[in-house]
Amino acid sequence: MKKIILLSFIIIQSLSISAQEKVQIKLTPASPSASFQQEIGSSTIKIAYSRPLARGRKIFGELVPFGKLWRTGASDCTTISTNEDITFGNSVLKTGTYSIFSIPSENEWTIIINSDVTLHGETGYDEKKDVMRFSVPTEQTTNFYETFTMELNDINNKGEGFLKIEWENTMVKIPIKSKADREILTLIDKYIIKEKSQDANLLFQAANYYSSTNRDSNQAIAWLREAENLDPQNFYYPSLRQKLSIGLKDYRGAVEAAKKALVIAEQKKMKVTEKLKNQIEELQLLLKSK
């Protein structure tokens, strides 16, 4: 019996030691990988990169030397993909996927777009495969970025934005612009300006785009008046005209447009009638004070 107990104890101990030998502690990655995509106008931009941590080190000028080629991140090369031609910096970047390198200095960075996306860091980098190079100024941030960060933001209605690169207290901003604005303006020029379209909805779309991109409000109002003549029962045409007139401080024109919108709203039993009545009263007070 004692032999059986002893044998059982030895087996249990052996299994315990064997289990302990197989235990592994998986450390967190020093440079976590990241990727994201963002629509800008008609374009979809994708970024894939690794995010090294500062970990108490001095970054720019030491860990990342000034005046030397840098992978702009860690591990494999950072990549940017676009589903259509875009303006990147001041040049056209064709549809495709590219690597992003940089040469940081204290006051500006040289941004490099290269066609080779297979590289690990700077190893194997070939300047002959560069697609473009340009410089962007550095900015000092009040926020400390412990983690190397890339983000696409400050996007506007024209399809413009910035690719921001941030680490430590340094940021660089690369302007990006899709072709959407140019294409929309081309359509407006063709159908509205040259061919004098009599499509009320098309006229409204042109006026609305001018409004959202802060272009000529007087021209937008003229298109809205044409749209109203073609489709007198559309509430949105005088409603937008009222907004644009207020922006121009043309309160008389704003009152006239608001009253027209109110008549349509009452006929269609829309919920905005009280709001419009209050708006008209406020505008009439502004007129009296002029």
C-alpha cells in the first residue's frame, strides 16, 4: 500500500514539473501593429504601420537620428493605399499601395513615397523606386505622444484632410486631397453654368455644394431661385436660400425665403413651422434695427 502511495506521489510530482516546464509568459509587443482606413471625399485611404513606444527615451535626434532615413514606425515598412488618384503633399499619388519613409530633421521632415512595400525597416531600400519626395514643417505639440501615432483627420467637405504623424512632442502634417471637389466643380460647370440645366434638383445640389464648401453664396442663391421657379412646392429650396441670405446679412431676402418655406411647411404639416415662425420674428427685428 505504501509503495502504491509513493508511486502515485511521484507520478503527480512528475506531472506537476512537466506542466510547469510548459508554462510560457507571452510578453506584449514592443511595437504593436495597427491599421485603419478613412474616406476622404471620394477616396478611401488605408494605412498599415507599427507603433513603437517612447519608454522614457529621447526620440527625435537620438533614437531617431536627424538627417537619416527612417522607416517611419517600426518593424515592417509603413504602407499607404489609395483606391483612386489623390493629391498627396503637392503631387499626384496614383492608385495603389506604397511604403512611407522619412528623413526627420529638427524643423522639417522629408517625406518619401516608395513603390517597394516588401521591406523590413530600411533594409533593402532603393532610392530609384521613390515615387515622390517633399518636405513638411515640424510642429511642437503640448500633448506628449508616448506611442507613435498616424491618423487621418481635419477632413472637410471638399475632400481634403491631413495625414498626421505624431510621436513624443513632434507632429508633421501631410495634406491629402481627393479628386471629388474637382470632379463636382467640373459637373457644375458643364451642366449648370454652360448648359443652363433646368433640372431643379440639380440646381439645388449645385447650390448646396457651394454652401457646404463656403463658395459664392450669391451664385448659390441665384440657382436656388431658379430651382424654386421650376419646383415651387419643394421646402428645401427656400429653406437653404434663407440660410445663405442670413450668412450674407441680407435679412430682407432671408425673411422672404423663410416665409415661402413656412407656407410650404404648413401645407405639408411639417414639424418645423413653429421654428420658422420664430426665425421670421427674429429676422424682422434685425431688419428694424438696421
